[in-house]
Amino acid sequence: MANKRKVTDLNKFEFYIEEFINDCETKSIKPSDHNLRIFLNVSQSTLDRYYRGEKAGETYRGFDEALKTLISYREHYYSSMLDQKGSNVAGAIIQLKQPKNGGYTDVPAITSGGATLTLKIDGVGGLDAFK
């Protein structure tokens, strides 16, 4: 079964992303990758290539940038759920933590800038104690 909307043109792809976002808003469709795949009529592998901006030997150059519009929309979609009474706040928070939905984190990022460790070995046998 051939994929009808498999796109290789960036302008068409950007148009389809905007159309998908409009459909999500007007038809109350969840902006998930699953629904995007159905809308575009593509496989998960093809969608992954779109996110990476590549195709074996060729590239889907700019497709990853076009998908940032969708990621921004998803972030807005899930963060607006936090303001709605009776919505699944915990579910929205979990969704916001996913990289394709905003990549929020509730713990500070730990960067390893290196550490200095000073060992004082006086009184424990000197350097011979570590051989």
C-alpha cells in the first residue's frame, strides 16, 4: 500500500504541518505523532527520518525545523491543559517532559564541569599505601 502524502518537498511539508495543527484545533485532535502519521499517511520510520532531517543518502533538509513548529504547538497544547479545571494535570506534565513535546524537566540539569579531589596521605603509610 503506497503512502499517498509522503513528502519530499519542504514547502508542502510545512503546509501539511500547519494543516495538521489547524485540524487539531478545529477537530479537537490530540497532536500526537500517531495522529500526525495518520494525517501524513506515513510510517513511523519515515516520520523518524523527517525528525532527523535525513533519508539514506539524501536529506529531508529543513523538515526537522518545520517539525519544531509542531513541537511548539504541542508544548502550548499540554501547558494549556495545566490551566483547565478537571484536566489530567499529571498526564500533561508527563507529556511535557517528552522531548517531542517541549522536553521540560523538573530537576536541574547536572553538568559535569569536572571536580578536583585532593587526597592527603600523610599518616596512612605514605605513597607505599597505594601500590
